[in-house]
Amino acid sequence: MQRTDLAKELSSNVYPGRGIVIGRSADGRYAATAYFIMGRSSNSRNRVFVTEGEGIRTEAFDPSKLEDPSLIIYAPVRVPDPAHTIVTNGDQTDTIYDGLKAGLTFEQSLRCREFEPDGPNYTPRISGLLTVENGEFCYTMSILKSNNGDPGQCNRYTFDYTPAKAGDGHFISTYVTDGNPLPSFEGEPKLVDVPNDIDEWTELIWNSLNEDNKVSLFVRFIEIATGETQTRIVNKNQ
């Protein structure tokens, strides 16, 4: 697969929507993930990331201006146990969390979910699971999307990266670019570089997102040998 320059990919796209990146740092030391949200409407832009336990949730920056909480207020990141970190673009985070607790796999947990009910966009549900255990790291990514805009069929794709290769990451977003309706992401997750420094990666991603549409960014590095975490949260609304 051809390697994608993540900074160029994001800076050249006015509206990829929501995006997940998962990978392993170039030195092999860290499991890394990033999740960003963007918004075109005032309701979508009126959000911040806040910590909740070991994960995060979205919250209205100005509660008096919150119009419709459905599809925009959720927990993008949850940690069901020391080995697993879930990252998604919707309330399917909770579905995966409950599924893992019940002994289901990541893929099995998502069988009861499909794309978002926001026609005509039918926004894909994108999800990721990081597994750091016994000094090893692997990750899985998923996209649930309508069949070329037809809500009568949900197409389900799962991508497994075992073991994770040092320096490699994969990026998936909800949309190809801006549009009406918004065109769903196409193909498999894009191969990107993952640096060794969390602050470098945070700055690269945040500064590459469209200034008008970017809302919030979450980045986490997990030391594979120890499980210790570093987390960065950037909110446009301060």
C-alpha cells in the first residue's frame, strides 16, 4: 500500500468529518491513537472533549446553545480493562465496551450496529480497538457504511493489524470530503507514519485540520512494555 502523508491528507481536505488514527511509534515503544471531530453546523461546533475516567466524552461547550444531543454527545474513548482501549465516532463505543465485557469480539460486538440514521448522509460508524498485552500490541479497525448511499444495506468492513509494525499507522475518516450529501469514506484505512513524540503528533494533526471546521482532538500514547499512558486533548472552544 502506498504511504499517505497525514499532514497533507488532512490539510488538503476541508471536511473529512471525524477521524481515527491508530498505529505504533517509529521506535516501537508506544501504541498510539488519535481521534478528531469536526463540524459544519453551530450545533456540531459547540462541543469540547472532557475526560471521563480513563476515557473521554463530548460535552456542549455552551449548554444553552445545544440544539440536538443525538449523534454528537457520546463517549469516543473508553477503557474496559488494562489491555484494551476503544476509540469510535459514536455511541457504538458503549456497544463494544459491553460486548467485550460479555466475552464477544470487537467484530461480534458491532454486528448489532450500522451507519448513523442521518439521511441522506448515512454517516459511517468508524471504530478502533487497541490491544496492549504481555508486551505486544495489535489493533483492529472497522467501518459500517451504507451501500453507496442506499440505507437498505449496511456494508461491514473489519481490518486487523497483528502484530502492529513500528512506525506504521492507519487512518480512517467518516467522509471523503465535503459535499451534499457527504460522501462516505472509501477503501481500506490509509497507511500513515507514527512519530515517537506525542506532542509532535498532536501538533501535526491539529494544525493540519481545517481551521473553520475543526472542533476537538484526542491523542494517546500507551507504553507497550508498562501500559503507562500519555494523553493530550485540544479543544478549539476554550
